[in-house]
Amino acid sequence: MPIEPARLELLSALARKVLWLSSWTIHHANHVRPNVDGLKVGGHQASSASLATIMSALYFSVLRPQDRVAVKPHASPVFHAIQYLFGHQTRDKLENFRSFKGAQSYPSRTKDTDDVDFSTGSVGLGVAQTLFASLVQDYVKAHGWMKDRPEGRMIALVGDAEMDEGNIFEALLEGWKHGLRNTWWVVDYNRQSLDAVVREGLWEKFETMFRNFGWDVVIVKYGRLMQAAFAEPGGEALKRWIDVCPNAMYAALCFQGGAAFRKHLTDEIGDQGAVSQLIDKRSDDELLALMSNLGGHDMASMVEAFEAIDHDRPVCFIAYTIKGVGLPFQGHKDNHAGLMTVTQMEKWRTAQNIRPGHEWEKFEGLSQQPAALEAFLGQAPFNRDGRRRLTAPVIEVPQQLAFKPAPQMSTQQGFGLVLNELARGDSELASRIVTASPDVTVSTNLGAWVNRRGLFARAEKADLFRSEKIPSTFNWDFSPKGQHIELGIAEMNLFILMAALGLSHAINGERLLPIATLYDPFIQRGLDALNYACYQDARFMVAATPSGITLAPEGGAHQSIATPLIGIAQDGLASFEPAFVDELAVIMGWGFQHMQREAAGEGGSVYLRLSTRTLEQPQRMMTPDLQKAMTDGAYWLRRPGPNAEVVIAYTGAVAPEAIEAVGLLGESRRDVGLLAITSADRLHAGWTAARKLRRDRRGMQYLSHIEQLLAPLPRDCGIVTVIDGHPATLGWLGSVRGHRVEALGVEHFGQTGTIDDLYRHHGMDANAIIDAAESLTAGAPVRHRKMAV
């Protein structure tokens, strides 16, 4: 349906204003702001320009409050300009764009103060998150939690070069499997990447690909000026020339201007009467305006394309644009780093009727009445309800999570037992847990949970094996009430899904407690998406198992080394590696609470590094003090005496070796201590926070948990650390109070063998621990463990 002229006029005026504000924001950051550090940020100026019309059409006319948008990273100035016009962004933030505490160079949920739905920056990830956010919305609705809240569309603004990212294709396949709905991807088809012009015919590949995955495809190529010209005599010839003109040539001509277009059109079409008249009756400026009137720059074409969608099927809009349209470097292949000079900006300011000193005024340079523009902004459906970030109540977590104990268990087994006990009950906690796994559900001990809680799908689908009366350990019924989402083998999808599930409280107003399981070494395959999820402050739990060279028979390809360091280094993720199942149960309970703490700096996601190694379980009372010590990161399994010569500090599955070594060391060394470290991450974070607190508040004597644990040790006491992972994970303990440290662990790829073989080979068995302790202490030789023959 054609857009009304009055609405079109106001929308077009606001789009011009958005283009000015976004370009001025970047110019101000480079040429006006005092004490600029010399960093040039021109890349956004060209990319922003190509999306000004599309984003103005969406935000000022098409979007509803329930819709969510992932903005193309380099279009952040356009987004901030739109939010500024809505009153959700401040002039101070714009003036300090890309400066400390200013508007962010890429939209950020956690660092920007305006209404960012999804952080973007690592290209492709925000695009995929809209797909998974739509699946999460389906999950929330299917479980009856949407109440009267209408379904929203999850929309991504995508650069055509951004479509090279592999995670987008992985997500498309997963969306097809799960019957994706309510998702729009708008491809800014400006045919330029950072370094080059994209290949010819790429739009055809996009169209075929999306249609193959069940999407509708809408191509918005021609604006109204072009469509009107095509209706003139000779217009068909002009259209044929536009359609076959190579991308690089079209971009170059847009940069060169109307005269260059005229020459090429005349030379290549020839004197054909009607088409020559069509060209000749337009001035160079008018001809350039016609040839740059691609669909993505034409407000009427974009609004009509968006508003024609009356269904919930996923839609890909391919909107033809010119990178840097309207700016002096439009179409130039180097314009990604382009930045208008002061002279160029002054000329453009004059053309835009912007008075010096009035650059930030909302409606400066527009001929429409400010009251009419303000009223139009106030009536924009997207802005109707103000801020749209929602909240959800905290889900109560029991004091202790139950599990069925056994004398010998692995932490992976214990993880499954804890979830099985939750699945047996009808608590609110159990109902809000949603699990996901990349085709390793059974081998990561989620089977019992899934048997009781089922797999999620929008339509019922019974387990055929069961209906055919074929015996199976697992019941794989799909239903709208299921609480497990089974994914294909793509760890990037897993972590982007975790980002979407872990933001449900803010996006859908309903809290979910997501748990992801995968093999520990393959965290690194999805690390970019894991980092992205944490950067957005999404809340989830990762159970990564099995871990380390302890998975001995599987060989080096399935053994992890660096993941404990990832756990320490990753912001927003509290990392744990328990040895015993009672520790794990305590940590999981703490983790469900930690995932819901929303005060600044207090909550986050949780990473559990688990093992398949069966260990003898301790028989002990779980006191509140012991629980706190476990979640703070460490406790004394054997407290050292006042004259301790050596302490063995271990993490995770190497507990038996550490315990055995301490027993043998006790025969000839005084007051040997055994420190069980459940979280090197929590210990290190607490230590650095305490040091900062003491620096900031002179005279304060606050000690972190690890400082309190090590404080009683004599200065000459040695510490041997051991972990099935990189030794640097615990090697920093010597810096806490100046103790000498021997750090044992794994620094090289593993191989097949028995656990004893590999521990001995990598120098982390009981004998290696004893050797390290002897190097730190004086005294008689220590009896070593007898080697198996």
C-alpha cells in the first residue's frame, strides 16, 4: 500500500537529520573535540550513510515496542542519532563518541545508555542472535509465559560483506530445523566490504540460499525516481544497463558523479532516441540523484516493502544501497576509512542549512515545523512505551541441591544426578531451567534430565523408537513443554543460543536459567560467541565435560589444556573445577543464584569444568562455612600446621594424586597442607579486587579469601600446584604472599594412553608432585609411589 505523502515527508526529513547527526558525530570526534588522541574513526561515516534511510524507516515508522533489533556494527552513529531524536541519548554522549564514557563505537547493551537490544561488534554474531532470540520467544510463549505480551520480530541489519561470516550459515540451518518465525534480516547491499567491492551476482546466491532455508526474500533495488524513469520512453533500456552494470563500475560512477554516468550511459547504450532524451533532459546533478536512488535510499520503497509483510515467516530484505551515499566519497572503494575534511564538512553543512553552533539541535536545517516532527516522533510505535528493557522476578534456589550419592562418582555423573533430582520435582527452579547441547546430550550426562523433561519443539513429535516398542535408554519426545533444545554440532550456535536464552528476562520479561553442555576442548570452537554472550551480560551455565588429558584413551584431539586459563580470563564468567560431587552441588546452587544477581558487578554466567574420572567421594558434613569456602574458590582439605614446609594445592580430577602425595610427604616433612581449589578464577578475582580496594582506600586491611588461607603459612613454606590444564592457572599463587611455587600441569598436546601413563608423561602424577615438593624443601628423601609393573 503506498505511503501517505504527509508521513513520507516527515520520515524523509528525519532520515536527512539522522544522516547529518551521525556524520557530524564522527566529524566532531575527529576534528572538533579537544585533546583528541589522533585516532581517526572515519570508517563509520560511509557505512552509516548507507543505512540512514533503512533505519529511519524502521525506527520511526515500522518497528513496534516488542520488536528487537541488532544494528550493523558500523551503523552505530545512526543508531545513536535515532535514539538522540527519541530523547534516549544525550548530547554529551554523542559529543564524546568513542571516548571514555561516551557513546560506543559499536552498539552495546552494557555500556551504552540508550536502548540497545543486542550488542554487536564481532560481525555476524548479532545477526545470528536475532534468529535464536526468536526461537527463545517461541519457547517462552509455548510454556505459557508470554501472557498478553504480543510476539515481536527479531530484526538484524546486516552488511553484505558480513554475510561471509560462517556462524551466519550455521545459524540459518539451525533456524530451519526449528521452524523459525518472526525474524527479519535486512541486508545492506552496498556491494562494498572493508577492502574491496564484492563479487558480481552475490544477491542471487543470497536469494537462493535464503529461499532454500524457507525464508521469503524481498529485493528492494529501485527507488521511486528510478521506477518513474523506467516508465518513461527509453526506461527499459536504462533499467537493463543498471542491471548489468558491474558492481565496481557502478560504485566508481557514483563517486565520479552525474557527468561520468552520462558519458558511460551514452557510450554503452548509444544514441537510441528515447533513452538519450531520458538522459539528456536531466542535469548532471539530477542524473546522479536518479542513478543513486537505489531502493535502500528511497524512504517510500523501504516503508512499503516492510509494511507489505503480513505473516510470521522469516524474511530477508536485500536492500540495494551505495556506501557513503550523499557524502563526497560515496561509492569509492577506499571509503571505509574515509573521513570528510573540515572543508568538505563546511560545504555539506551549508547544503544542509545547518548554522554554525547549531549542529546538535534536533531539527536544525529542516523546513518542517518542529512541533510536527516532535509529535511524529512521539507517535512512532517503537517509541510508544518508552524504554523497552524488561525485568523478571528472581527464582528461588534451595539451600542445598540434592543428588543420589555413591561411594565413587565423577563430577560429570554428579552433574547429571543433580539435574535428575531437580527434574523429579515440581519446583519453579526446575521449570525455568532450559538445557541445550550440540549433539552431545547423552555423552554429557543430560540424558536423565531430558527423559523427564523432554525436548522442545513447537509441535508434538513422539519418540518413534518407543512407539515401535524398541527398547531404548532414552525417551526423545518433542513437545511445546519440553525443556531441552537439541542443536547440531556447532558450538557457535550453542553459545549464541545461550546469549539469547540468558537475556530472556530483559527481552521477554521472563527469566530462564539456561544450561549448555559440550566437550571441554570444544569451548574454543565457540569462544568468540561465548565472549560475545558474556559481553552482553547474558546469564547461563556451561557444563564442559570431559576435560583435560584425564580423557586419556580419546587422544589429544579431545583433550583440553587452555580452558582453565579461558575461565580465568573471560569477564562475566565465573569458572569452577570441582573434584567432588558435593562441591559441584554447592557450586551449582550458588551458580543459579549468581546467574540472577543483577546489581552492577555482582552476577554473571558460570562455567563448570567437569571430568569423567571416577573418584572416591569424601564423607563429610556440609557446613555453611565450608559451602562458602567452596564457592569463594578454595578450602583446606588438610589444614597445615604452624611449621608447614610445603602445601600441595590441586584443582579437579588430580585430587587422588595430590592426596597420595601429601600422605607420602607427611612421613618426612612437617605440617604438610592440602589445599583444594575449586575455582582459580574466583580466587584470582577476589585477590585482585582486594588489592584494588586497598589501593583505593588507603589504610583498609581487607584480605581476600586466598590471602586469608595462605596468611598462616611460614614465609619459607613452598607451594606445589597441580591441575589437569595449563600450569599458569595456579602458578600465580606464589605472588599472593611471596611463597616459592612449583606449578605442575599440561603444556603440550595429549595422546592416547591410560590416565597413569599420561599423568606420568606430563609430570603431574604423585611422584612428580613429590619431586616438586622436594625441590622446595630440605630434608630426607621422600618415599615415592610404587610404579605399576
